[in-house]
Amino acid sequence: MPDSASSQTTQPDPNSQAATGAPPGTGAHGPHWPAPVAEQPVRARLSLPGSKSVTNRALILAALSETPSVVRRPLVSRDSELMAGALRALGAGVSRVGADLAVTPGALRGPASVDVGNAGTVMRFVPPLAALAAGDVHFDGDPRARERPVGELLAALRVLGADIDDGGRGALPMTIRGTGAVRGGEVTLDASGSSQFVSALLLSGARFTEGVHVRHSGPPVPSQPHLDMTVEMLRAAGVSVSTGDNSWRVEPGPVKVCDITVEPDLSNAAPFLAAALVSGGEVTVEGWPEHTTQPGDALRSLFTRMGAEVSWSEAGLTLRGTGEIRGIEVDLRDVGELTPTIAAVAALASTPSRLTGIAHLRRHETDRIAALAAEVNRLGGDVEELPDGLVIRPRPLHGGLFHSYDDHRMATSGAVIGLAVPGVEVENIATTRKTLPDFPGLWAEALA
């Protein structure tokens, strides 16, 4: 993978297994999905599935809780199923009750095997939990998962008392040799590659003998809203958490979860709101919280700057397209997961855009910076890679194949471009199941 600090990068090879994660043609929707063109303004009212970020944090806290609990309206997707499977492997009971998940904590134990798939929350949140188990816990996942960064997290866990065998790679596959307890204490790490390194330690930290005090040293930590989400959910579970400048402390003590209600996934609203902006239509996302820690809430201001009119009421968030799509110059460090959709809209704008602060996206499901540049340029665009972002100069686009790289947000960005560009086909649209159970169905419903 390209180094996020380099000034030149190599575009990913869309034909490689590492790029796509599976041979072209896998999935229920065939090899290439013809992206529908918006023949008229999109007008829709949508109820979206729950937040992946909230769901998987809730499941970890529920597994650590002193009492059984219920996670209400969780996301049902590949990532959440992988998390539930990991917790079951470690001894927790996770069962479906209607639309909810009932979680019964159990004694954490091995031997166990955990399949992380390509889910960042599973490969990072579960290892600290596994270190509390009695017995060996083996971790592996999709080919791309072996390339994603976990070395800083593993080094921190070793400092805190965990025994980890990763063959010196600082990556999957690995085995955590649990003894039933983790000493904990103070640790310093570089979390500039992913805020999940910090969240992972905080989520299990109350169960460490000495709690945990995490300090960050290095470039700024991305995705601050996700750290705020972790702290808020820990406090709601009765855990004592204090924060400072690049510092987080969790005191040892019980975790007490009763019910956790999962908010709609606001980041998954991005392509649907973009559809209204691109087509000059109107889309309402029901259940949009007035106050939230989700990064997707930034869509309100981002799309307003790009030409939309946005309003909120208790019924939800409504975005109206005005017929104008403007470029944007913005630092997306805190909301990097929105980049693929913002880039897709920017490729259709009337003025250039500059998206920065997102070097960490080079180590996500794919190198999203290189992938976005490659795919928009493949359709006739003019996108330049920066070390930490993209410059997008609008040009007339044409149809063609838009590779997903087994990355759900790449796939949905191709769908957004296809609204305005006839002949766009998205490769492996089924990869959207990572966070949306049926994106093609929801998309067709919105455009109907």
C-alpha cells in the first residue's frame, strides 16, 4: 500500500484480488450493476438501518456488562454479524429477538477463532476483549484485513500486559494468549492512523485491573466524533471516563448496560442526500437525531456549502437540491468516511474542490484516495492525488466501469455519479452489504 506520507502514490490495480477482495461477479447482483440515471428529481422519504459504529460499540459494552442487556434496532450487516460472531466465540450469548439483539455476558474464554472479515471495528475492538479471556484467541480475516493497521494497538496491549503472537508483523493473523486478566495502566501510542486504536482500549479499559490511561503522541487523531461517541457510550454504561488534550482515562470498575437504542446510520444517508442535491430533488431521512456524535451529522453543513438547502424537524432531516452544485474546499479529517460521497458530488460540481486531512483513508477498506482518483479519472474526470487528499476539477464525465475495490463507500459513490452520467456500471455492488443490507433495493426505491 502507498505510504500516506508520500507525495506520489500508485493507483490500486482494480483487477487484483487484494483490490476487489473477491473475483468479479461475486454477490447477488452479478458482476456489474448498471447505476440508474435520475431521469427526474429524486423525491423520497427514507428510514435507514442503524449505525454500524453505535451497534458494534454497543455489542462490546453489552458483552462486558454485569447484566444481560438488549441492543435495540441494531444494524444487521456483514460487519455487525462479524462482531456478534466474535462475541459468541468468546463466550457471550448474542441472539435475535425480533428486530433487537439480546446479549447475555459470559465468562470470556478460549480457545477461540475470530473472523474479522474486513471490519475495522472487529479487528480493533475485539483484541482488548480477547486479552481478558482465559485461553488462546486467534484472529484472521479477509486478505485486505492483513494489510490494515493494527500494530500500534497490539504494541499498546503488550505494554498493558497482554501476550500477543503476531510473528512480528504488527498485523493479522495473530493469536492473543489470554490469561483471564489484563493489568492495564498507562500507555502512549500514535493513533493518527485510526481513532479506533484509542476507542478499542477505552471500551475494555474498565475491566483492566488498573483501568487504562491512553495518551496519543503523533499527528492529529482522525475521526474525533467517533472518540466522542465512545466516551459518551461508556459514560452511559456507568464507566468513569475523563478526557484531556490527547489523553483519555478510564477508571477500573463495572460496566452496567441495560438497553441501548441504535440511531440511524447517518453516514449511510450520504448517497441518498447526495441524490437530492445531484438531481435537484428532495430527500427526507426519518429519525435524524437533533444532537448526535455521529460523523454523518456533518452532512448538514457540507451539503449546504455545496449548494443544498437543509432543514431539520422532529420528523427527520430534509435536503433539497437547488439546481446548483458547488465545489468545496474542506478538511475532512474528523469525518473521513464521508469523503467518497463528497468526492462523487464534487466530480459533478461546477467549480473545483480540494479535500484534505484524509491521509488515513489510504489504510481503510482500500486506499480510498487512490481509488477515487483512479475511478473518477477512468470516467473522464480530472482528479489529482495529494499526500492527504484530493483536488477535483470538474470535467464532463462518460459512462464506464466503476470499480468498488470491495469497499462499500466506493460502491455507493459510483452510484451517485451514475445518477448524472449514463452508462456507469458499478463492480460488485454487493459489497455494500458491509453496512447496508440492501443498498440496490433502497436506491431503486428512492429513485422510483
